[in-house]
Amino acid sequence: MSQRLRHTSQVAPDGRILWAVSGHDSVAAMVDAATLELHGTVATGAMPAHVVVSPDGSTTYTSNGEDDTVTAIDTETMTPSATIPVGEGPHGLRPSPDGRWVVVANVAGRTLSVIDTARKKTVADIEVGAAPAQVAFSPDGRFVYASLSGEDAVAKVDLQKRRMVGKVAVGAGPIQTFVSPDGRLLLVANQGTEDVPGTTVSVVDTEAFEVTGAVEAGQGAHGVVVDPTGRHAYVTNIYGNDVSVIDLQELKVVARIPVGEAPNGVSFSPTVVDEQPPVQLELPSAGGSREDPGHADEEEGHGDDGH
């Protein structure tokens, strides 16, 4: 059937492949990042929410909110390589910069699950607070920051010690988080609710671990990403149907881009792609084979995708 991919998307490190998930179909889809042509699909656990790719591009991970697991996918063979039990209601997840760990925010509980990627096993569950929604790593991989959507706060976790070392209040209903490339700033998108939308992105000094400002982004600020130079952040406004561009030097919105209905996750690409109409993909049965890898090699290189 024809089905929109959601909730988030992520481009592989080589920039040529975009991964997305469909909760309705319980699949992860491999898509050409430039043309949005479908290469194939892989079965996941029930109701995948987020998808990430390991730094070396060899493994894709999905958080499966309905069965409390993470699926590890071998990107070369396009097959699941492990199903990893985690905490309650896994949602946002990200790999450490060195690829050794994947940390999962369990939004239906109070913990972050730490997955050892070599062993494909959960090795710790760290108590952080109510309804953690997403995580972000410091560039050196030592600290993880988790948005606590159930208590309007962000937690700071020392991954080496595997314990929370700080907590700070932010705006209403914080969802996605992102650390600037230099590690100095943590950005937190405050979605609020549909009845009372949040409109801000909280700016947190990571060393002092205190909020130093807030930027008025838009209605229902949800996803956030920072470009590799650290100059601009891009924020999806789920109730405003647009994306805000924030100048991080001036801490103000410098552009607002209308997009489709209820934009969720966002990632960044330095590659300019010609404007095209929205693409709705026909998803085959999970496990549909990938196109010949040689075909992908013929495409031009791309960075992280901006969908």
C-alpha cells in the first residue's frame, strides 16, 4: 500500500542513502538521498519511531515503541542482525561518536538504555526522570543529554559513570535535542501540546549546565539539528508546518521555510538538491531487496539529508 514514511529520517555517513521508518508497516526503508527512490525495506519490531545509522555506516538501528526493542540492521545485506530488548517505550536514540554505544530514550518510562554495539546487548539502564524523549551526545562521547518530556527538563548523564550528574528546567514538552559541533551549546526543542503549543528552543551551556537563553522558533518546536559549521540550527515546527532557521551567533530566527503537514525529525545536508514535489513511496513487503550497490556508487555524493 502507499504509505508515508515517518517519524524520523537519517542519512548514512556517506551521504548517499537516507533511512526512514514507517510505524504503520513496521519497516525501515532505504532511500536514495538525492532522488528519494526506494532501494528496499527491512522488517523491524512493532511501531518503529526513530532510526539512526552507525558512524561507520554498517548498521542501522530502529527504536520499536510497541514491543520495547531496538532492531539492528546490517546495511550491506539489508537484514536484521539483532533484536535488542530495552526499556519501556523506546523512542529517540543516537550512537556515540565512536560507534561503541547506542543510547535509547524510553519515553514510556524513566530510563535511558545503553546498548553495547559490539555485543548487540543492553548493558545498562540509567534512571533520568519522567518520559525521556530523545538524547544527544557531547562530541567527545562522554556525556549524554536527554530531554525529559514529562517534567519539562533536560538531564545530563556521565556515560562513563553511567549515572545522571545534572538536571535543568527548560520549556514545555521538550522533545528533540542537539549539541553544537564545538560541544558548548545544547539546543532543546520545546513542543508543548497541540492545545498549548511550545514555541521556543532552549539554549543550554553544557559546561555550566544552565539555560542561557531561549529562541522563539515556531508553533510546536519538535526536531532540531545544527549544521556542521555550528552557525545555523534548523527546527521543525510540528503545529506550524514549517522549519525555522536559527542564527546561533545572534540567537534569532533568520528564515522560516514552509514544508508539509506536521514536520517531525530533521537532519542536515550540505548538498543542494533541485526542488521537487513531495514523494509518496509504495512500500513493498518488508525485506524488499536493495538495488545493486553499484548503482548507488554511480550517484553523486551527498551529506546528511534535510528531510
